[in-house]
Amino acid sequence: MGKPWDACSIFFILSGKRGRMHPELDQEDCSSCGNCVEICPGEVYQWIGERPEAVDAEECTECGACEEQCPVHAITMVDD
Ligand code: SF4
Ligand code: SF4
């Protein structure tokens, strides 16, 4: 398992700077584990029914934690 926090992530979080990437979540692959909701520092995800959705993608700090911690690789960081 890779480490979710690197120097670039910490810079974005501390500076509050918004980047040009956002997460995309494949609902069909999601196992509803809740990792992304729990770990996201920007509170991007909210439960919509049985699965989370990235409802506040503009708050993404590009830390990459959700992509790293998703056990089924349902989250991909993509360009805006
Ligand atoms: S990369 Fe994922 S965990 Fe990090 S701020 Fe963006 S949505 Fe949240
Ligand atoms: S971490 Fe992945 S499997 Fe778990 S709730 Fe989020 S998208 Fe679904």
C-alpha cells in the first residue's frame, strides 16, 4: 500500500491551493467501504444512497488519498 501523503499533497492542503485534478468514482466498482468519505480532508464525498459520490469536487486538494485507499480501485484522479 502506498503512502497517501507526500510533500505535494501537504503543500496543497496547507496552502489551500486548488489544483487541476478531481476524483472520478466508478459506482459499479464501489464496494461501499466508506474509506474515501472517511479519509478525504476536503469533505468532497457524501453518501448518496448506498454509495458515496464526489459532490464537492471543487474542494479537492489533489492529495490522492481516496484513490490510494480505495480497495477496489473505483476512484481515479482525472484532469479538470
Ligand atoms: S484527492 Fe481524494 S481524498 Fe484527496 S482531497 Fe481530493 S477527493 Fe479528497
Ligand atoms: S473507497 Fe472505493 S470502494 Fe470504498 S466507498 Fe469509496 S469508492 Fe467505494
